[in-house]
Amino acid sequence: MTPIASGGTGIAAAPRPARPARERGSPVALPAALDRPVRDDYEFVILGAGCSGLSLCHYLLEEGVDAPILILDRKTSFEDDRTWCFWDVEPTPFTHLARGEWSSWSFASEAGSVTQTTSRYPYKYLAGRDFYEHVLDRLAGSPNVTVRLGEGVGGYAEESGGVGVETSAGRVLARRVFDGRGLPPGSAAFEEARRRSVWVPQEFLGRRIRTRRDVFDPGRCTLMDFSVDQSRGLRFAYVLPTGEREALVENVYLSETGTSRQGHRSEIGAYLEGSYGLGPGEYEVMGEERGYIPMTDHRFPRRLGERVHSIGMLGGETRPSTGYAFLRIQRYCRELARAVSAGFEEPPARVHPRRLDLLDGIFLRFVRERPKECPEVYRRMFAGVPPDALVRFLTERSTPLDEARLVRALPKRPFLALAVEALLENARGRRT
């Protein structure tokens, strides 16, 4: 998502050439080769055909795993309803699918604007349909993979030699289960994380628009524009222009209040008119995407059982202080696949430096407890930290020197107080 929101890969096969970009909006069809009859037992069952589930399966195949794999998801189609963004700090099998990239990005607030530019780490824009199409095409070439859509999972239980998975279509037995179904609001995992952690909801709605005249600068994206109305809670606009007449424009709340779907649309309309002079009849809405990302320092368990592993958001792959997840998901799923191919050596508990957990927790507390001061803090961060160092921090590839630069740019007194609070809480143990 947004920055409050993403060495080699060890992959033997070169990525397939990207297909010509299709118009966004249409769903991706499940290849017939993947819609196979379901067996009674599988080596691996992956719950959830989202970013983490499909990425894990992709990496398993690249590691040479040929045991039977079943992917289950209650959704009935692969809709083009999301976008992943990340800075290009390392190779992934999906980077070449990016529809857009920017070497310059801007920040704005009532106090002014800041533009950063670096050619070293471009900011990439990956459309949901391109990711789905590419991964499903790869999976369809492997006879050991089955994907079943429209099948919900009622639960699972470990038993002798495996895990019994109850689905809406019957029961299957798996040697191991990887749960990547996310953190849906109201679920037991969602409520536990909310109760036991520092919690800031990131709620957003984005509209893909096409204008009737040249408006946008395709050479620069807007990561955070806090010059919008803040009366309902901490809020910013996010703009990814893919041409002079096309852009994804998002309305983002970091607040429990948020707004309705129609409220988001109205606020996007007001932003387009106020910032770009675009009236309602001067652009066409080509598509829409909406999301809710819990930004939390909750310590999600990597194992949900002896043979059940959590991946994606459920495994803690959303960075607490930013909401980015794509690169964390790629890093962990790659390491997990390597562990599987090596006879299931224990994968690492995390794919980021432990010291960043404390920094994330402090920053998250600041957003929750001092939201009115956040626009100025972000402005100081963008203005006071060199772009390469800031990108490395946002992608968890920072050095201690990069982190020292960030700390120097931030107001000392409030962050020191929150650091003491975080350290004391960690010393006492997490909330019960």
C-alpha cells in the first residue's frame, strides 16, 4: 500500500516474459488445468489464494517441490481489486510485471511539500490482475497443483500423520497446512490482536480514473498528501499517475473513525477538484479498490500447530509502522519454500532485523496517541532523511546509520517518552 501502508532470490528459472498489459478491471479466469478433481489427501494444503498463498506455491515449485499441493479459497474469481506497491530494493519473480514506476515522489501537508528523487530504488506499481495471471499461468504448468475456488474452510484439526481440513465440499487430509486467509475483521485472530497490541487501522478506498485532459505528472507520484481535511481523523491522499490522463487516487484514514464507501468517494472527488481542478464530468472512474490493513505490533505466531503454519497477514507479514506487506511476504515465502525443499528445516521466525520491531512499535504508538502531530513528523522525515536511506528504512533494509539519520530528523521528547513506554511494556510482557 502506502508508506504508511511494501542479493538474489535463489530462483533457478528465469521469469517468463510479461504479457502485454491488459485493461484493468476484468477478472482473471482460473486456468482449466488447475481445476482438477480433489483427492482425499495432499502433501500441502494452502488456505487462501491471495498474495501469500500464491507466492508460496510459486516458490515451492521453483524449489522443485513436486508433491501434491491444494489451494483453497472461498472467493469464486480472481478480481482485479487490489494493487501492491514496493520499492525495488531486491529482485522478486514479479517485479517485471510492474505497470508503473517512479524515481520521484512527493509529500505534502499544510506546512509545505517535499519531493525526493533517486534512481537507485524506484517505486513500483503492481496490478492485482497481472500478479494473478502470471502466477496462475505458472501454476497451471505443474500437474501437482490444484486450485479450488468457492470452497470455504470450516476448520482444521491435527491428527496422526497430518491435518484434517474441513471444507464446504468435504474433507481432505494434508501433511502440512499453510494458512494465508488474512485477518478478517471480527475473526478470533483479529480480535485477539486488537486486544493485545498497539493497533492503528489503515482504511482506504482507491479509484482508478481517466481524465479528459492532461493533468498528472507521470514522472512523480504522491505518497502522502496531508493537506486534506483532518476533521474526521488522520487522513491523507495517495496518487499513482500512470500517464498524464490516468492515475490511481486513494483516500486513506489512519483512524478508528474512517468513513463509508460513499464518504471515501466524495472525499476523493473533493481532492481531485481542489488539487487538480477536475470536476465530476472531467474524468471517468475505471475501477475501484478498497482495503482495511491492521497496523499492529502484535506478535503473530508462525505456527498454529505442529503441522500448521501462518503466512501473509496472519503470519505478521504486514509491517506495523507502514502497512506495507508485499516484500515481507516474498522474503518469508521464499525462505519457507527453501525450508520445505530441504526436508522442512525450521524457517526463520522473521525476515527483518529484530531492532526494527522496537522502532515500529514506537512509531505506531505515536500515530495512535498523537495523530494531529503526524503530518509534521512525516514532513520532517521526508525532508531530513536522504531518499536512499529512507527507502532502505521503509523496506527493512536499513543500516544503523540510516536509522540514526531517521532518529535525528524526528522530535526527540515525544519519541523518547514513547520509547520508554514500549520498553517497559516489553519488560513486563505483552498484554494478556
